[in-house]
Amino acid sequence: MWNRATFLRGWLWFGLAALMVGCAARQDPFAQQVQRIDDVSIQGEKWFNRGNLKRATHDFSRALTMSRAVDYPQGAAQQLNNLGAVALEEGDLPKARDCFTQAYNLNLEQKQWAAASINQANLATVAQKRGNPGEAARHLTAAQDAAWVAQEMPALGRVYLQWASFYLDQNDPAAAANFLNWARPLATTPELKGTLAHHLGRLALARGDTSQALDKFHQALSSDRSILDRAAMAGDLFFLGEVHQTRGELFLAWDYYVRAFDVFAGMGRKSQMLRCLKKLREVNQQGRLGQSLERFEKLTKPSPS
């Protein structure tokens, strides 16, 4: 089941960028090693975004070993968080929880509050996927507290947006609206603007205002496309399909579900592709569209063992 009550947008946060090394620091061997770790980690993120989780794991694990070898706990925490993100994508929730917890403990020891907020937000995602909203709320409270200590307004904005998503999942649009209002002045980057617009679209859809929902999801898509956040773009496209399906505009719904499918396919996200395929079957049947599902079914077939 993948609908507006269970869809989680973008709460797979990677670790903070490693220390940037300037020209003056290039003679510092430690700074040089930090830059090497950062390069390996960035390559891992590229593999992750292409859906190649095996290579992503290899690079994140290598960066973790390198960080530990030079006593760089911030780097180790970043890579543990990234390995948790891979485990979450693979559906290994115990491993994801363990990695995020290890990352949080390291960041707590180092008083890296903004990074600790990310770890707690990711633990909230794990709890939501485990069907434990009470535990998710506790982690979100910890994420919010850490963001306040850090005085990182973008980090606080992200937590407010995740609270809004949480309450939308709990069918509490009034509480979600409050958090969206608090997040609004903090959403100053394209990433946060896209997330804010997306959840405003979800809120409008929950309230039955499909015109506003379409407007907000298009705004989200524009913001997410500007930074090529493909996972977020696919989520926007999927919800545009859902809005048009709700309105009975089934040819348009088909088109958006196809577009969402293709973006997810480009990322190798098989589970999301299957969810799009389910919606394609629905609208094809509801509207008697007579569209072929062959290419979608072929792409979602299990790989031969």
C-alpha cells in the first residue's frame, strides 16, 4: 500500500558534508585525508542515487574505515549515517537503526548537534517504517531538540517538515498545518522549498482541495527539478498522478504515474516502481484506457537468481 498516508518524502538524510579543504590547508596531511574521505563519500552518494547499493555500501564502508584510521569521529559518524541510509533502502530496518544510533552517539560525544538532529530524524523514519508512531515521535522530538541546540535554522525547518509529514500520516491535518506554518519562514533553500510545497500539496489533498494540491505539487516539482533531486521529483509526479486520479482525470493520472515510474526506474528503486505499476493498473482499469503495461511489467520482474 503506497498512498498519501504512507509516502515518506526525502527523509533519507545523508551526513553533513565533510570539512572543505582550502588552498592553505592542502599542506596539512590530516586535512588532505579528510578531503579524500569526502571524495569517497560523495562517490558513494552518486552510486546510491543511481540505485547501485552494493557500490554505495563499498564506498561508504571504505570512507568509514579511513575515518576511523585517522581518528576522525565526525567522518565516522557521517559514514555510519550513510550506511544506515543504504540499509533503510534495502529494507534492513534493524541494521539501519543500529547504524543511525551509532552515528548519533558519536555526534553526541562530539557535540555535533546538527548532525545528531539528522541521525534522530532518520531513526524516526525507521520507526515509522516499523509501524511505531510513538517511537517516531520520540525521535522527532530529539531531532528538534538537537536542531535547537545547534541553532541551525535549516535543520529545524527539516524537522518541522518531517513533523508535518508524520501528522499527515496520522490523518491529523490540523497539526500538520501548524508545523508547515512554522517551517515556512525557514524554507529558504530549493530543497526545503520543494519539501514544503510537497507537503502543502498533501495537506490540500487531505482536505479535498484538488486544485490547490495540483498547484503545490507543481511548485514542488519545479523546486526539486532545479536541484535534480530525483527521488523528490518522482514523489511529486506520483502525487500529481494521485490528484488527477482523484479528480477522475485518468489519462493525466496515467501520464504522471508513468513519469514517476521512469524516474524511479532510472534510480533502480524497484519497490517504488512496483507501487507505480499498481497505480497504472488501477487507472488503466478504471478508465478503460487500453494502455499496454508490458514494458512496466518487464522492468519490475524479479532478477534471475
